[in-house]
Amino acid sequence: MTILDLVLFLPLIGFLALLLVPKSNPGASRMGALIISLAIFIVSLGLLAPYWQAAPTGYTISTNVSWINYPPIRYHVGIDGLSLWLVLLTTLLTPISVLVSWKYIDHRVKEFFAFMMLLEFGMLGVFVALDLFLFFTFWEVSLVPMYFLIGIWGHERRIYAAVKFFLYTMAGSALMLAAIIYLYNKAGSFDVVDITNQMQAGRLALDPHVQMLLFLAFFIAFAIKVPLFPLHTWLPDAHVEAPTAGSVMLASVMLKMGTYGLLRFCVGLFPSAARASAPWVAGLAIVGIVYGALVALMQPNMKKLVAYSSVSHLGFVVLGIFSFTQQGLDGAVYQMLNHGVSTGALFILVGFLYERRHSLEIAAYGGVSTPAPNLAAVFLITTLASIGLPTLNNFIGEYLVLQGSAQANFTWTVFAALGVILSACYMLWLYQRTFYGKASESVSHHMFDLGAREWAAILPLLLLMVWMGTFTQTFLPSISAQNAQILRQATPNALAAGLHGTEPGSEVKR
């Protein structure tokens, strides 16, 4: 057993352990979830060891054993520069989400925290699975706890939002499953590394039309999860109705399952179809960037505003991926992490406001900085990070994406840059309406400043915003090395070599 197996299965053990806690002792469920999730995060830091002084490519920690004999399904998991930081983001945000829910969740406490552990297990599995059947299993596992988190602990329209979320994702999953089965019939394997090696060596040749259909099947599943315009309509409902922890995990981690899938599978397995589709996918990404920002500008509800900002920000990620440039891919992966940190922090802070005022309407606030100056300061830093202020994290990701897209097509960059301007408009307007002005009597009565538990939840994210905006070399070398390998395999020369049955110079390491 490797440290990766331990990180993966500790949440499942935590889920089962929390089910044994008596319902009459909610404090034990809270404390148990916090201790287990903190332990998982501490253990996950051990995954950094191979990357401490080098930037290796390929999978540095992996396990590959038989799971089911026929069809040959294997428990094959591994970690590389692409999945490493997403795993660490997941293990960091889970204990933070537990802290955020400490007082907010006051009914069915045991079940809530058990589902949080199961959600972490599913999402970690998605990022490390290297067998397509195993990947699909984890993909579906992660849906179940999120469905219940929204449906049981959400707001007034929680059932509608949970069902809509589930149906949208399941529709895409059905297409992806059909493509996985077809690939297995052609390759005789579900193993991603084996399939990639077969394609690179020319032993597995897919007709261009077939490759395009397979690409589209995977693409639709991942585009729904991102979500990419026009498949985004489930997201605002899910965010508005979800509890704070559900919104944090959904925005910060679950949406990255879609962008991770686009890069790992759509580009990794079907590079020719991905390159051919780049113009129209980039067009959808740009429309999502501008549309999401414009709709966010008109929102009266804080959670909906942040939800539509996610549509805009994740459009940058998709644009970076389909620019097929080193800077674009680096910026896309970095922006996945940036969005997880800054938007996760925004949802946490909106949750703090809701716990005090019990309203998500922006009009219900105003003058909050007077009774809660520390909350106002933290919200301002997070706002500035979200709009891409230099020295804070989002600036680096957006800059790299725009630089990469400019190399591919400068027109794309001109239109995408509008999203940066509009993000400043809607975020600063939100801040002005919420924190400035004269505080009404009801706001003054209900609003109080950050407590110790709230500081413990938000402070790690604030530190990361500054760290990621200034010490980018902590993260980028490992990301760049893996992206360079993906680009080498997706270059026209490598693709031509594969079609003619010759071994290209670049191969996925086992």
C-alpha cells in the first residue's frame, strides 16, 4: 500500500466510522469529521515528496493491481503534476468545510459529516484513477453525497436543485460510459496508460469520425460538470440551494472534475479531435466568460452572483486548455487551483453573512463594515483576488491563459479580456452594496465580527491567495512538466507518427 492508497481510502474509512457514531451525540460527529479530515490532509502532504526538488513527468506514485478478472478492470491509481495539486486542494478544503458547518448544520449532523467524507472519497478517486471503469465509478460515487447534501440540508427549493444537478450530470455520464465501452472493445483494456501507449505506438488506430464522436461523448460529460455555456443552467440553482459546505466543495473541487477530465481524457486520448474542435470550444468558452460576467452583474442574490462568476472564470480554464500552448495549459491548471481557493473563500464568507442575517439578498445588507470590520477586510482581500489583482492568485492564472490564447488566436484574447474587466465591475459593486453605506438597525443588530472558528476556516485560504500570487514557482514547475508531456503527445508530428505505426519520441511513463 502506498501513501496515495492511504489518502484515497481514509475518507471511506471515515465515512464508515461516522455512521457508527450515535445520533444523540452530534458533537462527536463534528469532532470526528474534523479530526479525520485534518489527518487526511496531513497525510496527503506526503505526496509532495517526489516533487520537492524536481519536476518529474509521468506518475510518481502509483498502484496497479487486478480488481475484476473479466472484463479486465484494474485498481490503477497514480499521481502526477496534473493531479497532485487537485488532490491537495480537495484534502485542504474538506476540513475547512467541516469547520464552516460546525454551527450551521444542526439536524441530521451525523449523516451530513458522513456524506462529506464520502464526497471527499469520490472526488479524490476521480483525480487519481487511471482505469476508465474505475474513473467512472468514482465519478458516479461523487454524485450521490452531493445530491443528498443539497437535497436534505439545502434551502427552500433544494429538491428541485438536487434533482436538476443529478439529471444533468447523469445525462453526460451515460454518453461517457458508452464511449468507455467502445474504447474497451477496440483496445481490449480500460487502462488509460495502456490505451494511450497503444495510440502513441499506432497499435490502436481510430477513424477520425469515430475519434470525434468519442471526443464529443467525453466532452459533453465534462462540459456539463465544468459547466461550460450553454450547459451551465444547473449550477446557479445548485449553489443557491446548497448549504455553505456544499457550495464550497461544489465550486472549489467538483467543477474541477470537469476541467481535469477535459485535459486528461479529451486532450490526452483524442488529441486530433480536440485540436479540430479547438475553435468552436474556445468560442463557447469566450461566450461563457462574457455571458457569465454580464449575468453576474445583474444578480440581486449573492450566491447566484458568485455562481455566475464561476461560469466566467472556468471559461478561462477551458480557453487555456484548447489554446494548445504551454502557457495556456499552465494557466488553465493554475486557474483551476486559484478558482478553488478564491471562490471557495467567497462562498464561505457569503455563508458567514447568511448565518448572521439569514438572507442572501444583497439589498438586505449595507454598512456591514461598521459592525464587522475584520469580516469586511477579509471579504475585500478575497474580492481583489477574485478579480485578478497582481500579487494575488487569480492574476497569474488569467495572465497565463490570455498569453497562451494570444499565441493561438489574438482575437480570442481580445474578447476573453472583457471578462477580466467585467469581473471587477460585479465584484466591486457587490462589495460596495454589502459593506459600504450606513448600517441599518437590523444589520447592526445581527452583524458581528469573525470568531476564532471562522478565522481558522478562512485564514488558510487568505494565505494561499497571497502565496500563489507571489511564489508561483512552488506550483508551476510540476504543472508545466506534465503539461509539456501532454502537448508533446498532442503535436501534429506525434499524431502522424502514431498513425503510421512508428513510435513517437514521447511516451507516457508507467
